[in-house]
Amino acid sequence: MRYVQRGFTLVELMVALVIGTIIILGAGQLFLTTFQTFQNVDKISRKQENLVFIAQRVTREIRQNGPGRFTLECELEQVQEKDQCTCTVADTNEGNQPLISFRKDLASENLSDCLVEERKLGEPVSDSDALYRVVLPIENNGESIVFHVAHRAAVLGTEQSRDENDENDEDARQPDPNNPGYYMNGDQMYNDRCYVPGNGNLNTNRNGCDAP
């Protein structure tokens, strides 16, 4: 009895090689895309963490004491034999100790776009004595994220001015003992509309219902 030994033909082998190559290339492309996506997500996450940290510290400081404590400076550094633009936020109250550093993306190969001389975080806004503008070049392609912070003391005024205003208004805000429901200057304190239906509580948020 004769046994006939058969195998793949040249055409079948070429077809199998083409199909295998397509599958390998597809899997490699999928892996490369997934890896790039992971890198981008990690990069964005780091930027968000840096932005939240800086914004919290700078916002709290400007609200309480005004600008001047934190500064920003960007300069070129050699990292693994490559030029990298690094921005540093420093604390002047601690001898210009670096608070945080982050990488600034450059939209072009012009390295001069990196350089930012040391400046205070919190620039005064025109036509406002209490509002300050904070600029952080932390966005993609070196673009800046801008937000505004108000200095509370400048908005509300000093304690002395508030005390003086309270003293000036004190006599006018005293209830009139001879005319219930009115102040000494004749302004109405409250009326029937000032009471919340159902529970009888006084609603001082309505106009004319600011009872003492």
C-alpha cells in the first residue's frame, strides 16, 4: 500500500503568511495606540494635579493676604541631553524655596518661547483694587490657564472702616419704642408679609423685613 505525503502548497503558504502578517501588524498598532493613550492620560493627570495644587495655594494666599508670596519662573534645563522647559513656583516667605515644578510644552522648536522671567503670581486687574489675575503656562503647547482671585480684605474693606460705618448707622437702626415695627428713622422693620406662612417664622430676606 502506498502512502501519499501531502503538505501546503506555495500559494497556501503565501496566503497564510499574508494573513499572519496582517494580524501581527494590527495587534502591534493596537498596542502602540494603547500605549500612547496611556502616556497622554498620565501626562494630563500630572498637569491636573499640579494645577489643582498651585491653584489652591495661590488662591488661599491671595484671598487672605494679597499677592506677592508666590513667584513663577521658566527656564531651560538639560534632561537626558535634551533641552526641556521647566517652570518653577517658589515661595518667597521661605527664601524662594521651590514649591512645585512642572514641564512647559513648547508649540514650536523656538526655545526662546520657554523663558519667563521671575514674576509674582497675581497681577492686578485694571479698574479693580481687589481682583488679581493668575497666569500659569501649564496647558498643552505652552498655553496658559488664567483665573482670577479676589482679595477679601480689599473687597470687604478694613475692620476700621466697617466699625465706623456701624457706629454711624447705629442710631438709625434702633427700633422705635413708640412705633412698633419701625426704626427710629422711620424705616419699616417688618409687616405681615415678612412672616413665612405655616410656621410663623420671620423671613428677613424680603425687602423691608430686616428686623434687628
